[in-house]
Amino acid sequence: MLNFGAGALVGTRNDITGQTPFRFGALQDVTADLSFTDKPLNGTNQFPILVARGEAKWSIKAKLAVISANAFNALFFGQTLTTGQTALAVDEAHKVPSTSPFVVTPTNSASFVSDQGVSYAGPLGLSLTSTSTAPGGAGIYEPSATAYTFSSSDAGLDVLLNYLYTATTGETISLTNQALGTTPTFAGVFRNRDPQTGLFTTLKINKMTCSKLTFASKTSDWTIPEFDMTVMDDGTGNIGTLSVGDLS
């Protein structure tokens, strides 16, 4: 039989009970690389008399487009997930008043966390300097949760604010420094389909862990996170199953 397309991949965390299965959203590709080390037995001639298999390694890579805090936490981080998020306001446009007070209020002032810089609007986007006291000259500002105060020298100019703030939407993974050996594990099921016959190839892995998560963003392209996973014994001597729909 033939397979076409990226297929479908589902993971279910299994080092703790009662976990929800998660689909790898907008799956781009999956690579399953199974290899063994060779243990040759040589005599006096060039080629070995026997070759036996040694250790096995099964590495699986998957690329997906949908970024899900629930899935990433269950299948990689294994830490605490809470509702809400800390977001970054980027280049929020404001105009410094032409008359005193020269104060700009951030759009998300009610949930302001911390200043992340201010620049002048325009092609160069020159950065201003923050201060903890009243700004004394051009290019200086004093940030606070409720107001950004500028110098009279910057009156009437367009500025871009960058700051962190909290939002009630979304989810947050709290990343902590865990003890060595802490290893979230999950079961995985991969399925692909022969478009001519409608038959399926299904690979079920009982237990694996994700050792690497890669984010790569590009100009004029999508961010495609990549999971690197390693298969292991499930504790009963079993690895999983490979089912093929073709009977020939």
C-alpha cells in the first residue's frame, strides 16, 4: 500500500493518570528513525562470521503549526498550567501631548506588569532612555503602570510603547527548575492513509519522551515548532504496534 501526506499524530501523557489526548495540530511531517547498533564477530577474514543486534534507538520527529499550551505542557514541559497569560504590547502607538502634562497612558494600564522600552515612531525607531525620576530632556521617559511621562522637549511627537501586561485569556505554563531525572512521558499514535485504497498505516508507541522542542520563526513564513521524541520500553517489555491495512 501507499501513504500520502503528513498523516495524523496524537499524544497522551501517561506518567500521571487521567490525562487528555492531544492532537498535533496542522501536522507538517513525521519522521520515525529506528536503528540498532551492530555487534560483529570477526575471525581471520575480512567479513564478520556473525552480526548480532545490540542497543536499539527509535527517534521520532514531528513538526506542527498549531501552538497549544495544553499540548506543549502535557507532551514536553510537564509543569503547572494556569488560565491567563502575560502578553507583550509591541509598538503601541501614542502621541505625546503638546501641552503639559506630557503623559501617555498605556492601553492596558489596568493590567500593566513592566516597561519593555519606548522608541520614536518612524523608519529609524530610535530608542528613548528610561528614568526613575522626572525626565529632564529629549529622549527620556519615566514609565509607570498608569502613565508614561515624557519631557517637554518631546511634546507632540509620536512614540511607540512596549510593555508586559496580563490578560485573562489564554494559558500560561509556569517554567521551574526541576530535579534531574524528571521526565514526562506519553503514548503516541500516528496514522497515515493510502488515498487510492483508503487503507491505513497505524503506528502506536506505548511510551516515549520528548527531549527537544524547537521554535523557529521567519520573516514572511509560519512558525513550525518541532518535537524530538525518544521511544522506550513501557515497563512490561512492550514498545507498541505497527498495523498496516494492506493484506498483500
